Amino acid sequence: MSWNQLTVDVPDDLVDAVVGELSGDAVAGVWENESPQSGYTRLVLYFGSRSNLEQIQRHIRTVFSRSGRQDPRISKTVVEECDWNEEWKKSYTSFPVGDDFFVIPSWENPVVPHDRLPIRIDPGQAFGTGTHETTQLMIEALERWVEPDQLILDVGTGSGFLAIASRLLGAKKVVACDLDPVAAQVAYANIERNGQNGIWTFCGSLDAVNKDTFQLAMGNLTADLVVDLFPEFDRVLKRHGLAILSGILLDQADEIRGIIARFHFTIYEELTRGEWLALICEKHVA
Ligand SMILES: C[S@@+](CC[C@H](N)C(=O)[O-])C[C@H]1O[C@@H](n2cnc3c(N)ncnc32)[C@H](O)[C@@H]1O
């Protein structure tokens, strides 16, 4: 199997924006390397062989033009499938996340700090290693808002990381879904790896879920997806249910606050890290 590889040097302050912009383009892998230019990061991006490269390049250029930068030089090549797990193993090692967790790659066996809960992860080709700021904001929010009797929906579960964390925080049951079949399989394997029997996984999205079901529904997605999917978050949440939404760039916050207000949700908290924002809001029913 072959992959399209795009390489582009990105000003350090635009790295998150470029990666965020591409998450709707089914980016299969992102490597951040040192760029020869100081203040820049060399992003190496992998896409499936049938991806629309013209559209992807347009999305990258949009981020540059939005911040008043000149069009970047983007180089293209086709590479053969590599062993993603072997590549990950070179750079991914155990680390603490949030106040409560300790993330352990499946191939390591470190001593777990006594005050932290281990999450064993093999990310494979799914998003959700716990290293990204958007995932860390979700963890921070879950640590504050998960309660023992909750039925929780994790939309876009990726590696299953947040679903596993929710159960470890005491949620009664978690339903984890992802549109990407590879992610759904990776999530299932990670959930088994962590011995969690209270999590159901499926390949699909919110439309497969009954209305008025969950006390908490979360999605670490993109701002566009949050706007598109918000009516569905509203539908599946119970009265007074909480939505926890991440993957939103700070300059997209007003658009998200707008849709939240239109559905008469109340924003309880806004958490930020780097360029990223996560919101916690509550559903009200008249
Ligand atoms: C940024 S990753 C988040 C992974 C993980 N939850 C985390 O926070 O680390 C977003 C995931 O959402 C999935 N996704 C995108 N659109 C979706 C949709 N409409 N319904 C369900 N999953 C979706 C993608 O396949 C991807 O795995």
C-alpha cells in the first residue's frame, strides 16, 4: 500500500492550526521534524493514495493566508507503507497526563506512580496518544466532570484513550464510536488491553445513537465538525446533560459559542492550552 506524503515548513505558531485544519482531510500520520529555518517546524504529512491533494494543499494555504503569511512551498511524494508501530516506538514513551493518569505504551512496563491510574495504549494508526493538547484538555475536563452514575458517549474515540479514562474515573458505562474503522478496531484493542468491560465500541457516529440517552457526551473533533454535529449532541443528551467539546482553535471560539447559545446550552467552563480551547456546556430543556 502506498501513501501520499506532503512536506511543508510551518512557522511554529501555525503548527497546531495546520494540523487542526487537516483533521477533516483524514490525515493518516503527522511527523514534526526540525526545519532548517529557525522558528519553523517541518511537518511531514501522510494521506491515503486516493486523497484529494489539491484540496488538502488549499487547506494548508488557507491557514497561512489567514495569518497574513505568504504561500508555503509544499513538496509531494509517494511513499510505501511503513510499520507505524515501529515508528511510534522510537518516540513514544510513558508520561503523566492530567492529575490522575499515567500513559504507558503497550510495549513498555514502567513502575506506575502510586497516585496515578495507568492507561495502556497502542495508538497504531489512530489519533489519541495523550500527547496532543486537545486530548489533554479533554482529560482535564473529564477529571472535573465525570461522575459515577453517568452514561457517557465518546464521539471520535480514536485510540479509545478518553473512553478508557472516563471509565477509570468511575463512569457507569461508556459508548465509544469512530467513523474510521481502523480507529474503532484500535480503540477496541486498547479497551481490552486495559481490562475495561464497561465500554461499548462501534464504527459509526451520533446518528446511530438514541435520543435522550447520555448524561455526558464528548468530542475532540474540529470546530467545523462541532458545528455540524451540535444538533446531534443536543439530541442524544439527557436534560442537564453535559457536552465536552475540544479540537477548537482559539480564533474559532466565537463560532462555537454561537452554536452553543443557539441551542440554549449554558457554558460552564472554557479551558485553554496553547492555541486550543475546550468547552464544557450543559443542555437545558424548557
Ligand atoms: C482528533 S481525533 C480524537 C481522538 C481521541 N478522542 C482523542 O481525544 O485523543 C478525532 C477522531 O474523530 C473521528 N471522527 C471524525 N468525524 C467523526 C464523526 N462525524 N463521527 C465520529 N467520529 C468522527 C476521527 O476518525 C478521529 O479518530
